[in-house]
Amino acid sequence: QVQLVESGGGLVQPGGSLRLSCAASGTTGGVIAMGWYRQAPGKQRELVATITSGGSTNYVDSVKGRFTISRDNAKNQVYLRMNTLKPEDTAVYYCNARRLSGVTFYDYWGQGTQVTVSS
């Protein structure tokens, strides 16, 4: 099992910045990628950004150039720096860890942290 705890959400004005953090604990060996997803009211959860253990990153088009994902493998933490925030970025943000055990992938989720972008 992998436990994930997010922090850093809050209320911010349009154009502002926030940094989300996610700390992983438990059976972190075999975690091949971590990422951030978000879910706005009435919408499906969507991928925001992912980063592999090797440092390769992937972003949804709507956040490219504004958000940056990074990780500290030694601390088992992943971060999401969000700049130039827009009202449409408002959502609950979830940390994800994908672990490979044998030939099976396991996905783990944090409890979520609310990000609200509003004036």
C-alpha cells in the first residue's frame, strides 16, 4: 500500500500562484510514476500532469506553460507549481502514484486538496 497526503490548496485570485505538495509513504518501492489529477464540480476527473521516476513529464494542454510538476525521489514527494491560475482551474486536486508489482499496475490516490481561483 502507498499512502498519499496532499497539501497546499486554497483560495487564490486569478493570475495568482499556488504550490501543491504530495508526500508518499508505505510501500513506495516500485512506484514508477506520480501525478496530479483534478475534478471540478459536475465533471470527470482529468489528468493534469505526471512525472516518471526518470523525470519525464506530461501535461494536459490547458496547463502547459503555466504548471510545473517536479519530484524529490529521496523524500518521496511530488509537487505541482501552478502559475497564472484561472477560474477554470478551480477543482479538487488529487495526487496519484502508480506502482508496478510484477506485471500488475496499482494506482493509489490521496484525499484531495481544494483549489479555488476566484476574485
